[in-house]
Amino acid sequence: MACDPVFRVRRFNRAVTSEVGALDSSFLGRGRPLGAARVLNSIGRGQSDVAVIRDYLGLDSGLMSRLLRSLEEEGLIETVPNAEDARRRVASLTKIGKSEFQAYEALSDAQAEAFLAHHRRPEELLRAMDIVALSLRRDQIVIEEKDPRHEDASYCLSEYYGELARRFKNGFDVSLSRDPDAKDMTRPRGVFLVALSDGLPIGCVGLKGSGGEVAEIKRLWVAPAARGLGLATRLMLAAETIARELSVKLLRLDTNSALSEAQQLYRGSGWHEIDRFNDDPYPDTFFEKRL
């Protein structure tokens, strides 16, 4: 039984339920269950639309109403009709609610730090947790347009360059590559897309344009923990959609044979191999796709 996959998943579920105090009537000793604390946390982190909070937490309308009412009775939150749509309600923290939110933040941070401190290989543990979290919340991953110089974009690009340096036989030096200018990856010439999970950047792709009918796909990267979820395909399709909006007729890209999974993605999604079209020293395989 110990090697049975279903048994191992259920063991993991029991361990997490116990560790986070999901069954406690007083989560982190603050006098209310986990559900109410999660609603308070969502509001404290800037989410105000009640329907959006309910969907994010996966709660039914009845339970959400009871949790909001309990927080209102404690004087921690206030809810009012949305000024633009009276059918929707928005919530905000009161002064007392803000204090309670900060108390939860301090306790939760301390709990997480203690958890990591008890493991001899915390980075390995974090990588495993990232895989689980991304798998469970794959439907919550969003793709947003960002300036290529935004910190989220810079993070993704740094991780991308680091991976190329590890995987290429002779390493990778971005100063030797045909690194696109930021202006070529912002509208109306192009775009830079970042995939986010709970606000954390986990993937990116650039559309480098010149204002004409030909553009390039650049810097496709997905965090290792997010691979296998179809995110690279989503990023590519999003870039292609925007390319059509910008009246691009032909897309090109270059890659290196060391990135076999990337080549497999391109070949399986309508891209065709072509002759070299630039003098970048790193790519050895070239593709194009007509839109």
C-alpha cells in the first residue's frame, strides 16, 4: 500500500490538513476557523469584489455569505454595493480588521519560516511545494501583458538566461545574443506576456515586431515547476492572438537543438522549419508560421 499512488496522495492531503490547521476551530489561535481567516486574508491583500473572492476560494454562495456575516459581526469588515453594479458587493477591512489581518500575516510567516527551518533541504522542499501548488491551481494561472522592463518580466528573463547557460554546451551570454529592444516588445509593435500564479511570475514570451507584417516570437520560458500543465502552449497561442490583432501575417522564431521540448512544441503546433534568417550565434534551428 505504501507505494500506491492514491494512498500517497491521501497521506499528503492528511498531512497538509493537519499542518495548516484546516480542522481547527481557531485557526492560528485567533478565534475563528480557516475559512473566515482566508476571506479576511483575501480582502486584506486587496481583493474587494465578493464574487471574485468566492470564486478564488472555491466557496459556495451560502458559505461565503455566512463567513462575511461573521466577519461583519466581529467588526472586521464592511460590505457595500458596487458603485457600478448594485447586484455585486464589495468588501473592505475596518481599522480593527486591518490589525487582525496583520496579526494573521505575522503568525503565518512565522509558521512558514519554522516549517522550512525544520528541513535540511528547504530549497528542494520549496520546489516540491511549487509543483503541487501550481498543479492544484492550474486553472488560476493568468497571462498578462507587461513592459519587458517590469520586475516580473525581468525575473522571467533572468531565469530564462540562466537556464540557457546551464543547458547550452558552451554556455550563454546574453550580450552576444540578438536580445530584442524593449520597444520592439510593446504595443503597437509587439508585446511581452507574463504568466502569473497568485501574483508570482512563472512564464513568459515576447512578440518582437517592427510595425510590419512579419514579427518574431522571443524568450519563451516556463518555470520548471509549471511544466507539464500546457502553459507554453497557452503563452504561444496568446502571442499569436495578439500578433493577429497587430496585423502580423508571418511569425518567425529561432531556437537551439538543446531545447528539444521547445522544438517538439513548435513542430506540433503548425510551425515549419526554414533556413537561417539571422546571425545570432546561439540558435541552430529556425521556424515560421503563417497566421
